Amino acid sequence: MINVTIGQFVPGDSLLHRLDPRTKVVCVIATAIAVFIIASWYEFALLTGFVFLSMILTGISAKIFFRGLLSIWLLLAVTFFLQALLTPGEVWFGLGFLKVTKEGLAGGGQIFLRLVLLILIAFLLTLTTSPVNLTAGLESILAPLRRVGVPTHELAMMMTIALRFVPTLLNEADKIAKAQRSRGAGFGSGGAMDRVKGLLPLFVPLFAGALRSAEELAVAMEARCYRGGANRTRMHSLTLKPEDYMTLLITFAILAITVWLRYT
């Protein structure tokens, strides 16, 4: 099975699990803005500490978070090395036409950290929020768009289903790849065109399986008389609690500090 973290939900009773989903979505957006704003290493240290503290408060094993990072290690590594090699500046060391600059290393390190922080805060949202609560939170946040005719419930439902479908799709791809390898298929051998052709036995059944899963989900929703957001009620209404206000206050304080440090 592929080690996939994004899209998974881990039940628990931690502070982050108990927070209102709207609070978590807003905090994720605010923290993501802060990630794009920060520029100095002091700001990176502040935001990294905030994210790691949030991870500890979830009560979820750190292995689950870092397992998700391992699945995209190639993207992180390529991003770092391209930045280190292509940024002009004082050459630190060189090998032929390849020259690594100090400015490139610093820039690559910052971009690497930005990507890691963005991924981790996305994990914080999906790992601590059930699909039902995430849909309800997104729908509530998008509620003002109803006035201009936007089907907010359907939009929130589509976003949640797409997010939760990621681990299912990747695990299905892993099963198909293992089955094809057992029959002698080679996905990593030959030239570029051979590798592309070798992926066809993977993509065709994967696409068919995705359509089958989508049809099964549609039938299940129809069997439960799902009719979108029209006249829909909820058993549990969303209510902000004191810990929600405190979390929002702390998050926006962190955002304000990063803005102040960046532009002063």
C-alpha cells in the first residue's frame, strides 16, 4: 500500500480534533498566507515552531506526517537543487559547468521549507477533520456565495470527495502496479517512450476502476436519497467555542507578527 497522508482522517479527541472545521479552514488559509510572506530565517523558525506545536497537539504520531512527506521527496529534492544550481551569486563550490551558490542554497532551503510547511498544514486539516465536518465547514464559509446563485453545498461536497478520493486512487494504482509486475511488466526499464508505453497497462485499469468507484459512490448517495443542499438539515449545528476563538486569535497574531517582521 502506498503511504498516503493527504486525504486521510485519523479519529481522535485532541484539541485540534474538537475545533470547529471553519476555524481550522480559516487557520490553514491564514498560516498559508504567512508561509508565503516570510523571508528571514527568524520568521521561518517562528512559523515552523507553530506548525510543529500544532502537530504535537493533534496527538497523532509524527510518522504519519513525515510518511506523507516521503511520498513527495523527489519534488522537494528537485526544487531544492534547481534553486541551488540556477541562482546567481557567490559560488560556494562547482563541478564543471555546475556551480552551487550560497544564495542558491539559502533560496533553495527557504523554498524547501515553504513547501514542507504548506504540506504539513494541509495534513493538519485533513487528519483532524472528518469528511462530514469538512464539508459542513466549507459550505458554511462559502455560504455568502449562495446569494449570487453558487451551489455552495454541492461545491463543498465535490471538494471533499475529491480530497478523500486521493488515497483511494493511489492505493488502487499501487495494487495494479504490483499485479502488473507479477506478470512481468517493467515500468522503469527502457527509454522514455518505452516507459510511457509501459504505463498504459497501469492507466487503463486505473481509469476504469476510478469510474467504477465513482459510479458506486453515486449509487450509494442516491440510495440514501441524497438531493444536494435543497432543504437539507443537520443533526449537529456548527458552533464556535472558546477554544475556537483562542485558536483564531493565536493564528492571526502569528500572521500579524510575520507581516510586521517582513515589512518593517
